[in-house]
Amino acid sequence: MPSAGQVPKTESKAAVFARRLTSSIVLLGIVFYGLLAGNAVSMALVGGVIMLLNIFGLLEFYGMVGANGLPRFKWLGLTGGIVMVGTMFLYLHPSLAKRQFGEPTLGGATEIEIGILAVLLLALLVRRVSVHPAESSFAMVGHTILGVLYVSWLLCFLLKIFFFAALEGDVFDGGFCLLFFILVTKCSDIGAYSLGSLIGRHKMIPKVSPAKTWEGFAGAILLSTVVAMFIAHYWGDTRLGRMTLPHAAVLGLVLAVGAVLGDLVESVFKRDSGVKDSGAFFPGIGGILDLLDSLLFNAPLMFLYLRLVLFNE
């Protein structure tokens, strides 16, 4: 512990990078097995990991709301988010769905999401009446349901990608596609950090994120696009539904831009709350939302690409 008047040592970039790399290797090991093994255990692992991310992500989100001095129904929002992700996993699971709900469809998944959000909204309104007088109902209900939408609802798109039922005859692996999505999105973060650290001079939005530069933004686009095209070149015809190189190039660009925007969105949340990281769950990375911000923003974009472009018939 430093003595009075002594300035604490600032951790070097190499040390920060080493801790981030260690955390990332552990996470990727779990992700690779869950997405590529293709058995019942790996499917349960993917569902369990997404549920844990959902729970801790909601707790972090509501923690930031509380740190900002804003009202919210934390436990009711947490319950709604758990129900949404859990129900979506059960509905989309290829074995569980047929036994419990019949053949899963995208329309059915959407109806479940809307139904859960509607019930949650009604529960929040009733809960607000029961605690009257209290903080503004607009604030309490709005902040609570925003957490469920931002964390739980966007995480559900990861499940939709993982369990995406491609057209008959097309060669498609949902687990590999989700892995493609995660790698391309996170390569945006790596490209931005690497090139920005080396030659970054021109700030993007210093009032929101002082460390982000236009040079880093270029690095994000470059690395994500190259990785997307590399994966599509070797596995596009066999595991990604015949994804072409032009498709991969455009998708890499879109996901790179989306990843940067997703990070900026979470930076606004943190700045509003006066915190540096959303949490301290991962050494060198920060909280769950620090890890998920780009994935949450990009998940609907990836799903829309699958639904409207790659399999649009």
C-alpha cells in the first residue's frame, strides 16, 4: 500500500495485455468446445454460459443504473430476463423443443419474446402501483425494462444464431456460425486496440471514450474483414451455408462498425454512472458487459444477415 503522498504505480500496457490474453484464452477454450462439439453436453454448456452472462450482465446493468442514482426494480427485471433467456433456450433446443413445444420456428420465438416482455411490462406497472408513492413510474419501469431489452433480449439473438435452422440442403453449422460471429466481432476490438495503441493520434469521440481513435477504427475494420474473408474462404461452402467472399467482406465491415458502436454505447452507460468498468468479473477485461458490449450490438445484425440475406428464400 503506497504511503501518503506517494503516487501509485500505473500498470504497464504489457501487463494489462497479458491479463486480457489469459482471460480471453480461458473464455475461448470454453466457447470453442461448446460451439464445435455438437453434442448434448456442448449445447447445455452454451445455454448455461449464455444464462450466466445474462444474470451477471443484468446485475451489472442495474448496478450502473443504481450508481447513477436512478430507480429500478432490480429483482423483477432480473427475473424477467432469466425467464426470457431460459424459455428461448428450451424452445429453440432441437430435442427439447419437439417434446415440449413442437417444431420451433422464428415466428414462434418472436411470439415468446413479445409475450414475456408484455407480461413483464404489466408486472412492472402493477409493482409500481403497489409502492406508490415512489420515484417516477416512467423512470422505474423504463430503466428496468431497458436492462432486459439490452442484455437478455439481445443475448437471445445468440441463441437464435446457434440454433438457426438453415434451409434443407444447405450446408450450415449453427455452432460454427456463432463462432464465426464471435471471432469477427472480437477481432474488431483487437484490431482497434492494437493499431490504436501503435499509431492512434486522432480521437473519435473524446467526450465519450477518450482512448478511441480513427486509426484504431481503421484497424478494427481491417482485421475483422480479413478474418471474415479468411474463414469464409476455407469453410464458407462447408459450414457457413455457402457464404461467399464478397458477403464475408461486407459482413466483416458491418460487424466491425457495429462492434465499435456497441463499445461506445456501453461507454456512455459507464460515463453516466461514473464507473471505469461495468464490473471486475474478468481479470484485465472488466465486467461482463465490457466483454459483451460489441456482441450484444452485433447479434441482431448477424441474425438479420442469416435471415434476410444468406437464407432469404
